[in-house]
Amino acid sequence: MIGTILLLALIGLVAAAFGSLVGLGGGIIIVPGLIFLGPHLLGSPVSSQTAVGTSLAVLIFTACSSTLAYMKMKRVDWRSGAIYFITSGPASMLGAASTRYFNDIAFNLVFGFFMLAMAILMIIKERLKPFGISWRETRAIMDASGQVQEYGYSLAPMLVIGFAVGFISGLFGIGGGSLFVPLMVLLFRYPAHIASATSMFVIFLSSILGTSVHAWNGSVDWTLVAILAPSAWLGGRIGAAIANRMTGRGLLLLLRITMFVLAVRMIVSGLLAK
């Protein structure tokens, strides 16, 4: 029993540290981890709905922890984050309500192909340059190191992106940063560090609303949340600290490699189960 708790806590720590590092929120590891390791660690399978609901609940702690850490680094764009949340919050609740319509096999396939598409997007992004659009709204943020980051954005596409990110967050329990971060970088030319930090802030707010729906549907294992949350809080701080020492290119490379590996694993699992 103690060994199981320690292993689950380790999963929470690693997932949160990595999720905070790349702006995903850690669900990319927690969801597959609970699905694949649940029978071995807990003695019974963990359904995809429970994995998603539990992961999203843990994301509240992960995202809050990393947001506070990024706040000290002055990398969170509060204004644009609040705009994204206008549609991200309600969409997270809609996505959470939609999870019940997927059985475990269908969820593995959909989750896997989504992650594969995002991994391909990240690979293609390496060959693409941020769009040279002159947005009406411009932003300039000075981080704790004194470096000024400049970029722009527009309200309508921000609201569309916020909705997509929120829906994915509630549906998959992964935070939605896998779509959020590259869109912010490509479309609006956010620096990778600012995109990751702002992404975590939006994920924090959206995960609260999405979790409320999963809790209402009874798809949150609060015992697992109690085990994973403390280490996830610590992991969120660790990931944000590591991100402060990495280049933007390093963040994006780490993101796409992990997404590709997990996507293949989920797809194979779904196909073999048929």
C-alpha cells in the first residue's frame, strides 16, 4: 500500500513538473498513467472518464502552483489570459460533459490521434515561421530578468482559440496546452516562455470549471486526487523553475517528442483492444 502511494505520488510529481515545463498541465502523463498502470497499482482498471476527471482535478493544483511560480518571473500575461478564459471556461465544462459519450477503447483512439496530430503540428512548426500579421493589439512584457517580450493579438481569434483549448481540456483532462502553446507562438508570436506561463494560468481557471462537471458526474476519484495533488503542487514549482533555465526551442522539442511517444502508445492500445 505504501509503495503504491509513493509510486502514485512520483507520477504526480513527474507529470506536474513536465506539464508545467511545457504548458500542458501534466494530464498528458497522468491520464495514460492511470489508464495503463491502474490495474497494476490499484488492482482494478481505471476508466477513461475517471482518469480524465481525476487528472483535471489534479491540474488545478499543478496549474496554480506553476502560475504562482511564473508570476514571480513576470511571465504571465494576465490580460490576454483573462480574454482566453472568457470562452475557455464554459468550453471546459462542455468538454467535461462530453467525456461520458466515449467508451474506453474509443477514448484511447481519439486521445491518441489527437496527440499525434499535435505532435505533427509541432514538427511542422519547426519549419514554419510565426505569421507576419500586424495585429491591432500589441503587448510588451518585461520579465524578471529585464528582457522585454513583444507580440500582438486580436480578440476574435483569441476567443476561438480559448474555446478549443477549454473543450480539449475538459474532454481529455490534459490542460489543452498542446494546442494552446503552438497557436500562441505561431499566430500571435508569443515567446515560448510567455506562452507556456500564460497557458498555465488559463488552464488553472478552466480546470476548476471542468472539474466541477466531472465531480457532478461522479468521475473524479478523490482518493487519487489526495495522493497526486501534493506532489503535483511541488512538481509545478519544479517545472516552472526548470523552464526558467531552458530556451524556447528546448521547450518545444521536449513537447513534441513526448506527445508523439504517448500518442503512438494510446493508438496501439485502442487498436489492440478491438
